[in-house]
Amino acid sequence: MIKKLKPDDDEQRMTEAVRMSSQEIWQAGLHAFARAQEEGGKQFSMQIFEQRVLRALSAIGVPTAEEVARLQARVDELSAQLAALTASQNGAAQAPDRAAGRKPSCP
């Protein structure tokens, strides 16, 4: 007859602790996986919604943020050119006025 030995009390507690720990890790992994699936679904739905909104705005002629940024840069560029042109014209117009405003020198 084969005699079964009882495992030590410490060994049994260690086995139970490892079992509980692995079960907790497994449950945490399942929870993280479920949450990732849920969040991924939300992200996908949000992306589809954004694409639909962009398509609708484009259809009615609303410019994109990139188009507005390009237009703003062009307006800034043209404003700088206009300011430079205005300054050069003001400088050229003031030179004859000064010459006309002088009195002729008498010998």
C-alpha cells in the first residue's frame, strides 16, 4: 500500500498564496482587456463621427483648419508687404515736401 504524506503547512500556504496571486493577476488582465476593447470601440466611433462631420462641413464649403492657417499666413505676408510699400511711398513723398519747404539761400 502506498502511503501519502501530508504536505507541510508552510508549503500548503505558499501554494494557496501563489494560486490566489495568479488568479488576481488573471482577473486584472481580463479587466484591462475588457477596458481596452471598450475604449477602442469608443475611439473608433469617435473617429467615424469626426470624419462624417468633416465631410459635411466640406460639403457646405466650410474651410478646414489647415486652409484657414494657410490663409492667415498669406494675409500676414500681404500685410507686411503693404506696410513696407506704404512706408517707402511715405518716405519718397516726404523728401520733395522738405525740399519745397526750404527757403532759397541768399548770397
